[in-house]
Amino acid sequence: MSKIKVIPCSGIGKVFGLLARESVLMVTQEKCPNDTETLCLAHIVTGDDEVVGKIKGETCITMDGCAKYCAKKSVEETGGIVVKSHKVPDFMKAHRGEEHGTGTYLTEDGWKYAEELAEVMASDVKEIKGGVN
């Protein structure tokens, strides 16, 4: 099996977008670097041949910042197989009242939340890989 593609939304200027991006980087660089890789959503949206070639027919996980599901929809339109799709607000209940930061920086609570989101996706990776890491 090739590496699972883990794609965050862009969400530029919004804290949920930053949380999505940072959590995906934690998965692909720290938690599951041998089993995952990320690709730039802008290249997916614009149809970059190299990126489209890496996505088409491949297993993907998306982390969106809002209910527009831009990452999920774009990956699917490009031919990626989205087996797990999440959005940052879905996990907010336990974090009500916390200040996570802005579109350009995360607070201590924000980094903790990004870590939690990364754990969700790392668990997805293990499940997809059949428990083998």
C-alpha cells in the first residue's frame, strides 16, 4: 500500500484552518511519517498534474476547518478515495471556552487541540493499515 494522503483545508486567515494544517503536519511528520504524506490543497484545486497523479485512486484522509468540506470535495473531484473525513469543529465540545489562537498562530490550548486532532487522524491511519504501523 502506498502512503495514505492526509489533506487539510487551506482556511487561510482562520484558526480552524490553521488547526487543520498543523494537525495534519503532526501526523505526516511526527506520528505516522512512514505511512502518510500530505499534499498542497491549492495544487489539488488547480489540477497540478504531479499532485493529481499522486491523489488519483489513492486512499486519503481529509481534515476540513468548516462545513464547506473544501478539502474533501476537492480530493474527491481529483479522484482521491476519501476513506475518513473530519472537520475541526466536530471535536470542539470538550474545548468550549478555550482560546485557540488566530489564523496565524496557535495558543497553548490551540496546540493541545491540534495534537488531539492529530491523534484522531493517526488512529485512522492505524485502522486503515489494519493495525500495522
